[in-house]
Amino acid sequence: MKKLIIAFSGIVVMTLASISANAQSNPAANASAQAYANIITPIAIQKNEGKDLKFGNIIASAAGGTVSIATNGSADYTGLAAPSVPGDRQAAEFLVSGFGGAAYNVNTAVVEDLTNGSNTMDLTLTDPATDEGTLGTLSGEGSQVIKIGGSIAVNPNQPAGQYTGSFTVTVNYQ
């Protein structure tokens, strides 16, 4: 029996030595990866030359009313007679440029009333529109034209004169 215990002990010691030797022969595994970054073109907007929001000629009335210019440049007179000489009427037009295919937001929150001295008319802008019928995604080449119309509230007996105001359009990537 003593020989059996010694033989069994020898087998256990040899097994443990074999496991220890195998553990030392398997080194840690390694893998590598690349890191990438893509700096894209900043988004930009500029008004197209000569493409301001223009309401044309307006005939004031005792009741007042509104004049609206759609993004396609058509005019609508509410409570006012359309003049026989309409003058220049058009939507404002802007070119947005940046990273091709990128989505963006448009904000027209900064709006000033139209003024002529101390006389004013409230200006309200319409939602922007594009020639393509969609808004907020740059073409593959990285550009899109947007048009912005609006309406003005003509006060009763609005004094005659040239009224001006401005608005700011901001674009941001989504």
C-alpha cells in the first residue's frame, strides 16, 4: 500500500508540475486597432445677392390689414387692396453650405419690425422652404438654398414711406 501511495503522490506532483509548465507557456494575447477622426466643414449661411424679403408696394387703408409673401414670391393681401403697380415682391433667399448630406436646423428668431422714423409695422416670418421641397439636409455636394417669406401687419392709415427692418437666420448641424 505504501508503494501505491508513493506512486499516487508522484502522479499528483507530476500533474501539478505539468499544469504549471503549461500555464507558463501560454503568454497573454494582444490585438491592435486604429483610431480615426473626421473634421467636417463648419456649417455656413449667406444671403444670396439681391434676394432680400420684399413686400412691394402697399396701399394703406383706414382699416389696416396684412401683406404676406410666400416662399415662392407670391403675395397675399388681407384687408388691403392689391396695388396696380405691385413693385418688387420676393422671398428672401439664402445659401446654406457645409458637410455633404448633413442635417441641420434653421432658426429665424431674431426679427426686427419694419420702421420708417417712429412708424412701425410688425414683421412675422414664415417657415423656410427649399427648391427641392425638403428642409434641413445638405446635398451631397454640401449646399442647399432656403427661402423665407413673411407677413407684415399694416396699421390703419399707415403713413406713406419706405419701411425697412432686418432679421437674422441661424443654422446649426443636428
